[in-house]
Amino acid sequence: MTTRPIFSDVAETLHSYHLPVVLPAAYAECRRITRNASKSFALATQLLPEPKRRAMEALYAFSRTSDDLVDEHSDPAAALHQWIAQLHHMVPAPDVLVLLAWTDACRCYELPTALADELISGVGMDLSISRYETFEDLWLYCYRVASVVGLLAMRIIGFEGDAEPFAIKLGIALQLTNILRDVGEDAARGRIYLPLEELAHFGVSEAEILHGRMSERFRRLMRFQIARAEQWYRAGWPGVTMLHADGQFAVATAALIYRAILPRIVALDYNVFTQRAFVPLHEKLLLLPRIRYRLAQLRAGNTALGDCLRP
């Protein structure tokens, strides 16, 4: 018995509709993905005007779906190849809701296709690279999968001046935070993103990472990594005020709530193998007035970010 894809009936229905009818469903799917996959990003996007929120959710869903193809699909190389082919269609198939919304957002905000291709190249690195010898090697991966998202996001929000270098730096900070939070999860997939030369410097072996062995040497390594992530947050923070005013609070919220994961890692005594560092929703909400204050200080010319936000 031949089994039809689960979306086949939906696709047949959508084919009979005009695109303006399908787009609301496409954007709704992006919102569902965003809310389910990233509570922090979903909270931050609620602070944007409706059109920009929808486009940002499409951006997140596009990047998340691309990443999931590599991490969760039984044949990731083939799945990513098909995804790229669909991405390059002028009008994606009606059953590919995320790409329908993404294509519409690209059209509305004139997003460069080269940046989307760069993001996909970063996702594709996970197919062939499971180790990074130096931070310079890791930097390229962080740039492609996170800084590029920032470069796309700033075009949705609107910006002035030379904002791109700051978006790149903030993207590096966010991805480094991801890497530190997910050391154990990535090790379960056979991946180590922490630079090997830095593991060696602190006397931590690959086997210790892959088997989740805690040690004082690993804690020292993590302290070093957190300090570096902090430097990237501080370097990227001044660029927030170069964004359009109606998007500054949303970006500040996304950045500083993510930054608040770092002291959570410390609070876990750096055990990122069996525990996941996160900021609960009620504490995120409590941080919002402090984030608004920090943003007001930045607008007044005080670029100092201070210590990590702590719940």
C-alpha cells in the first residue's frame, strides 16, 4: 500500500486557492514554529509592529526549518538539497508554507537572496564539519547561521548608518550562547563546537565532552567561553540604536534575554551536559523594565552594558 505524504491533501486544496488566500496560513505556520521553538524570540517579536512581526517570524521559521532538516531528517543532505531547490523557485509550492511566507517577506522588504544562501551554507556546514580547530574557524559558522540572520532582521526592522558590523557582532554573541547552552545536546550528535585548540589549552579532551564528564578543567574552559560571549554582546550592543525606533526594544529584548542565559549556565555550575540553562517566562517579563532602562541609557549615549542581567 502506497502512503501519501501527510501534506498532499492540503497541497491539493491550496493549489485551488489564490496566493493572497494562502499567505495568512503560511504566516500562521511561521508563528506556530516560532512560538514552539523559541519562547524568547517569540516574546521579542511581540514588541514589533504587526507587519514586521510577521516578517521576523517568517525569518525565524525559515532558519529554524533549514536547521532542523540537517539535525532531524533521516537523509539530511537530500532534504537540504530539496529545500534549496524549493527556495530558489520564484513561487514555492503551496504546501511549503514556510517558504511561501519567507518569499513574501523577501519581496516586501527586498531581502538579498545572497544572505539567505549564506545562511543555508552555514546550516550545510553541519553535514560535513563536526569539529572546529580554532575560534577563527568557528567564527565563520557563527557568522553564517546567526550574524546573517541579524543582517536580514535589520533590513526588516529598518536601520541607518553603519549598523552591519554591530549586527554581525551581536549575532556572534547569540550563537556563542547557543553553543554554550547546547554543549551536551550537540555532543549527543557527535558534534563539538568549542574550538579544539581551546579544549587543549584547558586540558579538556574530546572524549570528556562527548561523554559529558564534568571537571574543574571544563569549568575553567566554560568561564573563558562565557567571558568571550560577553565581549561580543558588549561590542554589538551600541548598534541597537541604529535600528528603526519601533524595533529597538524588540532587538534589545531578544539580545539581553538571551544574554541572561549565561549566568544561568554559571548557576548550574557549568553542567550543560545533563541540564539546560534557560530563563523562565515570568523572569523574562521581570527583565523587561530593566531592558527598557538599558535601552534608554544607550539612547542617551551610555554604551556600557554592565554585568550580565540576572533574574
